[in-house]
Amino acid sequence: MLSFPWANYMKASLMHRCLLPLIGAVLLIATAPSPAQDGDTDGIRLYKNAVSNAKLHVQPEKVVTQVFDEKDALKISQAAIGQQLGDYTFLNRSGHTVRLSDYRGKPLVIDMIYTHCPFVCAIKTRNLEALKLSLDALGADSFGVMTIGFDTENDTPEAMDDFGKRMDAKMPNWEFVSADADTIKKLSKDLGFVFFPSPAGGFDHITQTSFVDGQGKVYQQIYGEEFDNKTLLEPLKNMIYNIKAAEPGLAGLSNRVRLFCTVYDARTGKYNVDYSYFYGIGMGIFVSIFITWWIVVEYRRSPKRSKPNHV
């Protein structure tokens, strides 16, 4: 008869009873969240709730839109008359440096544009071609013209070159130039030129052409994209001859006479030098002298004067 190993059985049974609770306790500890994890979860939940509440109470940011006011722009523009321009530096369409001081001693016409302007800037610039009509009367080298692109992001020398070609600008001393944002900001302030980006795209700006005298000061402003030739040419003529008439001696006298004789012809839309007034005065003086001489001669030949007096 086989004997059953009760001692070994009892040991195995006891081991099973001890291991089962121990394994259960280990599994429970492993799956239960720690106090630190509970704290992290609560912190995340509080943070999300705070962000959500903040978003509910934050007002949407208002977008400030500038509105172009013509009256204010005109007031700023007119206040710039007499203002001294700084000596700013530009790049022309060939990439060469141009300075405002290069024009000191003669008048300068400044035309502020941006090359992506759909209509107004191009029309205004084309109207400056009228200056070409009076080069003979005013002098081809007696003034300068500068078209300046104020959209610094897009008005590069290449863009200004293309714009100049589209305008077919072939007049001597007419530059198409670009500048950096700081230069454009300072120059615009000196000129009283108001512009800012438009919500619809492009720019809102005053349509202004500025005349700068030989000392670099704003002399006059004209407004609009279309104007008659005399409106454009009159201030230029006055500036040119005010400079020339100030020369000493016969040169100054000659320039004052030329200024007087430079008249606007409405039929051709240009200035011409017309000396007919002085020709008429000269002819009148000559005729008066001739008639006086003839009277004196005839008086001396008079028979009464040649007869002797009898007592």
C-alpha cells in the first residue's frame, strides 16, 4: 500500500493561500492612481477650465480702419508749403544713387505714386508730359522732375523702370526712383503727402504734385490727376525766372525781360518767348524820333525862317 505525501501537500496548499493575496495586492497597487497623478489630473482640469472661462470673457480685438479725410489731408498738404526738405537718397531705375541735393539751385517737380495704382497715378504722371512742351521757353536744364514710388515693398528700381517706360517719359532730367520705408516716411512728412494702406487693397492717398524751389523748400502744391497745362507750368516758370532774375548785371536784366516776354499760348498749351511787346515799344520810339527829326528839319527849311527881317 502506497503512502500519500501529506506533508508536501500541506506545504503546497499553504504557499498557494499566501501567494494569491500577495499577487492581488500588487495588481491593485499597480493599477490604482497615485496621489501625484491625482494632483496632476486635477491641475490639468483646472487649467483647461480657466482657459475656457478666459476665452468666454475676452472681447474680440477691434481692427482699427483708417478713413481718408480729404479736408485733413489738404490741410496737412498746405501746411507743408515753405517746409525745407531733407537731403534724402534714392535709387533710380538704373540702380544709381540720386540725392535731393543734386537739384539744389533749380526747381524740382515731385510726383508721388505707387506702381500698382490702377488709374490715378498713371494719369497724373502722364500729365507731366506737358512740361516737355515748354522746354524751349523755360530751358531744358533749368528744372528737374522726380517720380517717387512710395510703396516700398513693390516699387523697386525695376518696377519704377517699367512704370517710366509705360509713361513713355523721355524728357531730360526726369528720374523715376525708389527709396526705403524710413526715407519715404520722412519725405512724405516734409511734403505734406498723406497716404496709408487701403482696406480694399492698394493705398488711399492725396493726389498731389509738389513744386520745390531752388533752396529745397516746398513752393506750391497742385491737386488732382488732371489739370490744364498752365496750372502745371505757371509755378515752374515763376520759380525759374525768380532764380535767373536774381543774377547780377546784364544777365539779370536780360532774364527779367525774358520773364516778362514768356507768355502762355492757350491754343498750343505751352509757353513761348514773345518779344513783340518790346518790338512794338522800340518801333514806337523809332517812329517818334523820326517824326521829331523830320519836323525839326522841315522847320529849318521853312521859307519864313530863311527870309531876313525888314524894319
